[in-house]
Amino acid sequence: MATQRPPDAVDAILDQWHRERPDLDVSPMGPIGRIKRCTALLERRLDETFAEFGLSFWEFDMLATLRRSGAPYCLAPTTLFSTLMVTSGTMTHRMGKLEASGWIERLPNPADARSSLVQLTPAGLALIDRAVEAHVANEHRILAPLKAADLAALDARLSLLLAALESPAGPQQHVDMRTAQ
């Protein structure tokens, strides 16, 4: 027996489609619509914390990527843009903004004179260390209403979806959510 839950905005959309196109199986709109709404709502709550540090999401993401790479907090631009899933042109523009803010610096690559490296400055390191502490505390607050078991189950299911989407075969591979754990 399914657990009753209060209806949400996606349920209203699904009801409209069922009324207007009863011939169409719109069931995929449920999970995808909920993921999209969760993404939008989460981004708002995350952005509030980043703004406290004068950061946008992408600035936080770039600084955090360099920080979690470990000392000396330095990566090649190609590693950065592939990790962050942006184009090289976007990366060049973003690096310019972060460099102008004094949070990163570009250094010659001692292993390849044709390329450079991107490194956190001491100011960038101090900023991201403060910001990531507040970010993690914010994530704890956001997820606090969920029971630990529910959160673990959600994380496991999202991991399955991510694996299917990242698969070279694409999401066409069928994953049985009841048995894949």
C-alpha cells in the first residue's frame, strides 16, 4: 500500500494532462517534473548562502573545485572546464572574473610551456573555506526535515538515475528500482 502524501504542484500538472490527453502516458513527467522543481527551489536556497560571501553559484563551484583538488589548489583549465561541464570559452571568461576579484591566479605550467595552471590565491582559499562551511550548514538545514532512512533511500535512487543518465548507452537501459540497491 502506497503512503499517502499531500498533493504537490506536479500532481496538478499531471491531472491536467490526464484530463486533456487521457491517451498519453505522462507518468515520466512526475519524477522529472519533481526533480526540476526541486532543482529550482534548491538553487534559490543555495544562492542565498553564496550571496552572503559575494559569490554566485558558478564562482562558488569553481573555487570549491580548486579547493577540493588539494594543496596547492591548482588545476589545468582543461581539467576545470571538464569537471564543471562548461565550454573553454565560458571557462576563460569566468577565470578572468575570478582573477580580477583576486581569488585565483594563472601560473605558467612547468610541465608544458604552452599552457597555464589556475590556482587559488590566499584570499580565494580563505573565502572558499568560509563559504563551504556555510554551504554545508545550509545543506544540513535544507535536508533536516527528511528522516535519515528517507534521505538514504532518496540518495540511492538518485544515484541510480544519475548512473543511467551518465551511461554511454544513455537512460534507455532499464534499471529496476526495486531490485537495484
